[in-house]
Amino acid sequence: MDYLQAFILSIVEGLTEFLPISSTGHLILASRILNIQQTDFVKSFEIIIQLGAILAVIFLYWKRLFVKNTIWKQMLVALIPTAFFGLVLFKFIKGYLIGNTTITLISLFVGGIALIALELIYKEKKHHVDTIEQLTLTQSFFIGCCQAIAIIPGVSRAASTIMGALFLGARRKVAVEFSFLIATPTLLAAAGLDIWKSNFSFSLYEYSLLAVGFVGSFFVAILSMKFFLAFIKTHTFIPFGIYRIILAVIFALFVL
């Protein structure tokens, strides 16, 4: 991997981390297009640059996280299922799932259909949850269970948490913002676990590549989140479902 490839992957990460289209899936597909070999470092790079996206969430929501400090219970409860499966299945995830193009394409396609189907039956009602603080711990836990499914590349952490929150009776804006916020402990735990498992055994050059990825994903993620919040005010999630299906089909036909 060179600096230009690291920069391109950082843009892909920042653009896709908080959209329901799978950042991991896009990183895998982008690496395939750029002819980047899926080495252990590249797999770690794809996980660790998510720290830039985490910083973007903290930058935009720091008052809500650290001043009001009223949503940490929901966030931490939602983290439990992901943390459990991430720890138990870490070697399997990194060894067999991350970098697997076939699984990624299947997940993108099936997830796109699921997103469209949920949108067609979802109707916001007066009794639906309209603030994150109103989410019960039980609802938060089951949203976390949905998030845990995203250990499969191509599923999309954002898509699974948003669909889970909608299914459990949250309004669109609540579902999206909770998806943003629970990314903070989730991605921090994933990146921290990967760094710990690697024993910090990166070269100086590899650390510089990680720095490029971190900075790029931070700035692009800020723009991506602002776009997404503005988009859902007047649109459904159906376009993202259609995009996932088209991307999976095109990649399967012309790239594999």
C-alpha cells in the first residue's frame, strides 16, 4: 500500500462509515480495484482508520456525549452484544470474513433487499421514540444485537442498527443519530482490540499510512454525517438499498 491508496481508502471509509451501505464492504471492494493485497496490515488499516470516524462523531456530538451525559447507558448496553461476539470470534472475523469478496457481495445484495423491504412497511407513528434518551435499555440491547450482525462484511453496521431501531419503534432521525453515537464505543473497541492483538508491531512507514487514513476519514466522515442527516429529512432509505443491490451485481459481473 502506498500513500495515494491509503488516502483513497480513507475517503471511502469516511464516506461510507455512517451510511447504510457498509464501509467494510466498500473498503474490501476498493482494495480489490486498487490491487491492494489483503495482508494483515491492510486488514488492520481498514479497522484502525475507523478511529478517524469516531473522532468525527465526538467532534459533532461532544456536548451531548460529555456535557449533557444522558445517553451513555443506552450506548454501553448496545455495545454488549457486539463486544461479546467481537471478542469470541476475533480470529475468525479477521482470518475468514474481512477481505472475503464473495461474502461482501452477498451481504450487500441481501442487505439492500432488506432495507427496501423495511422501508415499504415502516410508517412513523405518534408513539414512536423521538429522542435517544427515550430508548429503553431493552431496546438499546436489541439494537446492539442488530449491530453485532455487522461483523459480517457487507452487512453495514449503520444499516443493521438503523433497521433495528426502526423496527423497534424509533423515528428516522433517532435511528440515524443513535447509529452515529453507538459507533463511538463500538469502533473504539474494535480498533483497540486490533491494535492490542497486533502488539503495536507496525513499521514507521505503516504508522504513517495509518495517520493518512485517520486524518482523511475524520474530515470526510464529518461531511458524510451532515449530508445523511439532511438527506433523511425528505427521503427514505430506499435509494441506499437500490445502490447496494446495483453495486453488488455490477461488481459480481465485471470485476470478480
